[in-house]
Amino acid sequence: MGKLLKLAIIVIVVWAILPAAAQSINFGTLLKDNQVKITPGSTADFTILVWTLIEEEYPVMFTIKEVPKDWKVIINPTGDFVLNQDPEEPTEIMLLGNENVKAKVIKVYVKTPSGAADGEYKVKISALAGFGESNIVVRQERPFTLTVDVDAKADADKTTGADMNDAAPFYDEITGAVANMIPNSSGLLTYVILIVILILAWIIYKHE
Amino acid sequence: MRNRIIFSVLILILISLYPMASGDISDTQSTPSTASLELPGLAINQSTPSTTSLTNVIENSTFYVNASVTCVIADCGTVTAKIQYNASSPVPDTLVPNVIGSEPFFINESLSSATKICLFLTQDETCDVSWLLNASGDINTVWEIGVLFESNNPSIPDNYTDNSTVEIVPCVVGMTTHYDDIVFGNTQPNSNENAAEGNSDHYYNVTLDTGSCITDFYIKGSDLVNTTVDSSISISNITFSNTTNEYASSFELSETYTVLKLGLQDLENVTTYYWINTPPRPAGSYYGNITIEGVSYGEAP
């Protein structure tokens, strides 16, 4: 019994003096196409994938670091979000080695003013990953430089869909909402028709 | 009698409209499955790459295309499988070449062939096939890949797997910091070279993930602040080393990025060590952060 007690005390002491297991941060990123050619006044969109290979989840926040004057940048999702191995949609698969990794899709929309002169412009954003609560927190940062090539003579077909992109973020939200409503409203209408037919059939049957 | 006819017609309309309301109608082309096949045929499946999500493949890396075919209802004869991609149309229409260097893909196997033979498949027998492809095409190009199964028995119709959409992308930046904090514990004011608790265990590791570009690591920090006593400790009081657990080899941290290590290859690890020179400050907990940045080789932090 005495030996067991000593052993237990040793185990407790060793456990107590060991440093607490810290959380790892695994953070993978890919900027798919860092240069987009558009006409003045239209919107360029960029796609960034982010993923983690380990179980621990952590918050990620994108911020705008540098943007030409009078340009607008929208990052979707806005604010911070939690990144884990099963991120919220939209997602794509990133093949790393032979491993299929589910990556979260981040969209960046860069709206150019209609008076923008021809030339290459840089927009800089960054992603910050990990926000612990210790005294000295360790985080990861990843910078992204997006190049927007403004060309008044750009072939609209060869841009990223300049006209549609003008309202890309808003367009997505609105059309997304409408698109979600259409099948529902169509189905609802059909159900209403079915119920009306059913009632009519019942009335006719009863009045025979 | 007339009402009975009207009633019947209405019920028929009701039955015919039900699938629309329940969303059962689909205009997608169905592929045979063991459940739905009533005639002998090839039930097929492509497991990788995904047929439902876009798959990003790093330029010049290899990936497997796996598919399987099951012979249902009756024997299927000799079955061959052909891997195709969409060279000239929206759907796979061309065999993936087996010549090294071909674009956008080539079969990266020693005895490579776009056609593989399953031999004679009897009823309920399954054949698995796979190809190792190299994504040799241009970055940011998107392709459709699928497998065509054919039988030498003319009564067995051909069958295609669903297509996989593959985008060829540049190398990525992925890294693991194996710690999310640095602990110095309690240090005395006006004391120097206080080692972080994990130094002796070589605890503070940063590793570059597989598939990553050649990457540069940078490091920076923020001043440590105690809002309760309204005091701060400059980040330059913290030093780091990327080589040895010796204070003499360390460099001061600053609020702007300084090099941690340049030109790392994938899976390469850097062990870091930290010390703090505690200035004469009021006792209390001080809070700050250290940020490690990974950028492609040669890019500015």
C-alpha cells in the first residue's frame, strides 16, 4: 500500500511539473490566381483556399492591408471564422500527397473605380490564424498580394466576367437567396394546387 | 357517373403532379447501379478524385484516379477501362497520354496505359482499376476526368463514371506551429536571459507541410502589456534563436518581421528557442503575441 501511495505521489508530481500540452496550429493556404485583368469600373474576384490538417480548430481572420485609393475590397466571409477539418461551405478539395483535404473557399472582390487608369495595381490582404489566451500567444500570418490589371481595352470575355462581377458580393447574396426561394416557392405552389385538387375531388365525390 | 369521371381525372392529375411537388424529378443522366439495373450491365463508381467537389491538384504532382466496375444481373464478358480527359469538348473524350511530359496529364506509371483490362467479369464480380496521373498542365486550368468501361459483349452497354473536375494549382504554403503560446513563468524584475519553459525540451517547432512551395519563415512580436498596472515590456526584451538553445545565439524580436529561416523545403522543421530579459517593472501578468509568417521563397513578408 505504501509503495502504491509513493507511486501515485510520483505520478502526480511528474504530471504537475510537466508543461501543459500546447495546441498546435496547422494552417494551409492557396491563392489560386493572383492576377486578374478587368476593365475600369468592374470588379475582380479572387479565390483563396484555407485548410487545416489537424484536429484542433482555431479562429482565422482576414484583413485588408493595402488598397489603392477609392477602391473597394470585400472579403467573404467577413470577420473571423473557425477553421477546422470540416469547414462550412463553400468548400473545395485540396489534394496534398494522397490526402484529400477539405478546404474553405474565401472570395475576395476588388471593385475598381470607373475612372481607374490603365495599369497594374496591388491589393494586399492577410490571414491571421490562432488566438490563444495565454500571456504570450503564438499566431500564424499569411500575406496575399492580389494584382489587378486594369485595361480599358480588355476583352470582356477574357476578364473574370466584369459585368457580373460589378455586383459580385451583393449579386451572390441576392441571387443566392432568390435561388433558394425558387425551388421552395415552386414546390409550395404545386402542393397548394394538389390540395385544391384534392378538396375539389372530395367535394365532387361527396355530392355525387 | 360524370362526377365519378371528373373525380378519377382529378386523382390522376394528383398522382402525376406529386413527383413535381416532392422534387423527385431529375433531368440528370442516371448511371446504372446494382439496385436499378434490370438488364445485365456494368455498375460503376469513381472513388477518387471526388465527383461532387472540385479537386485542386498541385502542378507537377501526382494523384490517383480510382474506379471500380461491378457486373450485375448476368456475366459481362471481358471488360476494359479507359481513362479520359476533356481535350476537345466539355466532357472526357480523349485518352490520357502515357508519354512523360504530355499535358495537361500523363500517366506516371512504369508500364503505363490509358486502357486497363478487367478480363472476364462474371455476375456480381467487381474489378478495381487505378491510374497514377501527373498534373503537368498549366496552372489555373480546369479539366474533367472520367473512366469509360466497355465490354466485348455487344449486349452489355458502355458505362461512364461521373466526371471529376480537377484544377491544376500552384504550390501552396502550409505550416504547423507546434505550440500556441510561449511560457516564461514567473521571472524577477531586472533579470536577464530567462529561458522559456520549452527551450530545454526543444519544444518550439515549426514545420513546413508537404506540397508547400519553398518557403521563408519570418517572425515578429508585440510589446507585452499589463493594463492593470499600466505598464509594458518592449518586445525587444524577448530574443529568439533558430539554431541552438544558447542565449548567445539569439536575436531580438521586433514589431516588424525579421527572418526566422529562409528557403525551407517541404517537411523541413525549425526548432526555435526564446528568452526574456525582464526589465524593472511592476509585478503582474504581461500579455502580448508572437506571429510567425510563411511566404513563398523570395517574397517580401
